[in-house]
Amino acid sequence: MTEEQYYSIEEVAKMLKVAYLTVYRWIRSGKLTAYKAGKQYRIKKEDLDNFLNNKK
């Protein structure tokens, strides 16, 4: 069984060299799938990969 990897908005922003708010807007607009855990969003690695592949 493989363990899924999740990132916070801050981690995704650092990886893509964009602002925190940019990632947040992608989530709110539905472009990037994220899961809300309490008050925080978590982005699954697979969803981030799909988002990046669709942007090209």
C-alpha cells in the first residue's frame, strides 16, 4: 500500500516560486484540487502533478 503525499499551500507556493495567494486563488477557482483539513488546505501530490501537466 502506497502512502499518499500532501502539501500545504506554503509548500506548493515555494516549489512553484509563486505567492501564497496565487495558489489560494487556484484552489478557490477550482483549477487546483485541494482538501480542507480544519482551517488548512492540503494538496495531494497527484493533484498537483495533474494541475502542472494541464498548464503546459
